[in-house]
Amino acid sequence: MILKIGKLFIAALIFTGISAISVSAFASSGASLFGSEGCIACHAINGNGGQVGPNLSHIGSQRSLSWLKTQIINPGAHFASGSNVTLNGKSYMAIMPNHKNMPASKVDAIAEYLESLK
Ligand code: HEC
């Protein structure tokens, strides 16, 4: 019995360790930042996310990495705030918030993730 509990305990410790490692790797990935930084509230990727902004499932085939970084930091550089913009045949009100205070490492990770979506 004690042996069994001991094994279980060790198994639980190992499992906790593995999940902690994979969670921290995942947390810094562009895909998870897309969720944790709130992009997903307005943008869908592969059927998951909001409709306020354009669907980004294939954005990497339309925009360059540097364009994507600028869009995250300062969308006003591309679309006049409050104006109507047509993207992929759909009309949107340009209300994307800027992310001027987002650390460059996060901007880069999200932009690289988006650029990979072909
Ligand atoms: C409150 C809603 C909202 C949030 C939050 C938001 N966006 Fe947007 N996004 C928009 C809208 C609306 C547009 C259309 C143009 C604009 O507003 O600048 C847009 C445009 C874009 C585009 C250009 C799409 C195209 O077809 O060229 C990209 C890329 C983008 N957003 C990425 C992001 C990322 C990455 C985040 C998170 C860091 C984010 N957005 C957060 C609403 C949002």
C-alpha cells in the first residue's frame, strides 16, 4: 500500500513537472499569446474566435512579417481609426486597439505565428 501510494506520488510529481514545462513553453508561443493578449476576442483562426475583426486563418499569405508587427503595435498606421475598411470582401469598422506597450518579444512571437498561417 505504502509502495503504491509512493509510486502514485512520484507519478504525480513527474506529471506536474511535465505539464509545468509544457505550459511555460506554450505560454510564450504566438498561438497562446493570440489568446491571452485578447486578439481572439475579435479575430477567428480556423473557426475559433470573434467576428469583430477579419478572420486571420490565412493572413500569412497576404501580409509580411513587418506589416503584421506594425498592425499589432499601431494599427492606425494602416487603417484610420474609426473608418470603414474592406478586407477580403467584408466591411469592418477600424477599431483595433494599439499595443504600443506590448513587449517586443510578444509582438514578434504573435507576428511570427500569424505569418506562418498560409
Ligand atoms: C476590439 C477588437 C480587436 C482586437 C482586440 C484586436 N483586433 Fe486586430 N483588427 C480588428 C479590426 C476591426 C481590424 C480591421 C482594421 C483595424 O481596425 O485596424 C483588425 C485588423 C487586424 C489585422 C489585419 C487583417 C487583414 O486582413 O489585413 C491583423 C493582422 C490583426 N488585426 C491582428 C490582431 C492581433 C495580433 C491582435 C492582438 C494583439 C488583435 N488584432 C487585436 C479588431 C481587433
